[in-house]
Amino acid sequence: MRRWLIGCGLVIVTLVTVWFLFGPLTSWIAGTEVTRMDTKDRFAATSTIRTQIGSLFGGLAVAGGLFYTARRYFLDRDRQFTERFTAAVEHLGSENVTVRAGGVAALDRILRDSPADRNRVLDRIAGFLRQQTIRVSEPLPDDVMVAVAALRVPRKRIRGTAEEPLNLTAVRLPGADMRRTAMPTALLAKAELREADLSGANLAGAKLDGSTLINANLAGADLTAASLAGARLSGANLTDAVLADADLSEADLTKTIGLTTEQIASARVDDKTRIPAGLTEARAT
């Protein structure tokens, strides 16, 4: 009954609108001069006016239809994103490692499909990684490797959208393959990254205070202005790594590979920084 009444109301409104457009409105636009014309000219004049009115409101109707379609598209897209995101997050809580890996893969697909939701999805992946308690001697499980791989994939960024720092505080990813991963300004304090491959990674401005990078591969990594205070870098490969303005106070750099006096001179060290034998003169420069 309610739908019938609404339908009748719409029909009445439509009929009244058409009558107004092609009746009173047409007469008002035509003015009194039309009344002094003969029947043929008056008909031609009013027909021209009605045609123009029809074209105008037809264009408005098309524009309104396009607006409605676009609005419906974005609403459907948001609904689909919410459904996909919720399902993926639910999979992350499964006790089955394969199901969890599928959940991470689903989040990765959302990242590819919806760059505008980058921060939200990456935050959830980072949260998943922070929850893992992996021992140094253990290989990374499949779900964790899928999550790490998701971080490595280059993403399309939306202009005007600020990228939030990736929060991987105290994450445990020993031996992880993180080559060329873009993690500028990432929060990696007290992270366990022993023997991880971070070659070519972008860690400019990252917070790595107290992190463990023993025997890690940092060759070619960008550590510009990164904070590595108290970090353990013994045995790490620092060949061609950029250490300009990096904070290495109290860091352990003993037995590092590829470290040069130029790199040390460009960084910030203190009396407690443990520098490899043969490079101690760089401390004073």
C-alpha cells in the first residue's frame, strides 16, 4: 500500500511538473508579444520555447542520472571494501596457518584495488605481524611470509593523502626477505631483524632504536636520518648503505661488512658507539 501511494505521488508530481514547464512557464517566457501574433507564428514561437525548456531539463535529468549512478558506484565500492576487509581480518584470527595466509593475501588484493585505503590496510597487516612470537631459530611461517611480501610490493599513492608511518615496533622477523621494502619513517624500535635481508630498503627516518640487526643484509639500504641508537648491527652488511645523519649512538657496529670511514663520518656517533677496528679514527672526524 505504501509503495502504491508513493508511486501515485511520483506520477502526480511528474504530471504537475510537465504541465508547469510547458504551460505557465512557457507562457511567462513568451510574454505578451506572442498573444499579438497570428496562430501559426504563435504556435511556432511557443514550440521553440518548449523545445528549449525540454532540452534544458533533459540535460539536467541526464546530469542527475549521472550523479546518482556515480554516488551509487561509490557507495557500492565502500560496501564491498568493508565486506572484503572484514572477511580478511576474520581470517587473520584463524588457528589454521593456511586460512591466515589467505586473509593476508586478501588484504594485499585490497591494497592493489584500493590505494586510497592504503593506511588502513597496512596498519592491519602491521598489527598482524606485531602479534607474531617467532623464535630466532624458527623459519617464518607461511602467513608471516605472505604478510612480509605484501609490504614489499610497490604501491600507487594517492596525491594529497598523507602516508602514516608503518608501526612494526618490537616485531619479530628474523631472516625475513624485505629487500627493497619502502618503510620510510617506520617504527621499528626493538625489532628482531636478525639475518633479515633489507638490501635496497628505504628506511630513511625510520626508528630502529634498540633493534637487533645482527648479520642482517643492509647493502644499499637508505638509512638517512634513521635512529639506530643502541641497535645491534654486529656482522651486518652495510656495503653502500646511506648513513647520512643516522643516529648510531651506543650502536654495536663490530664485525660489520662494507662499513667505511665516510659512512661513519656522515652519521652521528658517540663514545659508546662500537666501531670496527681500523675505523675508529672516523669517530673523531
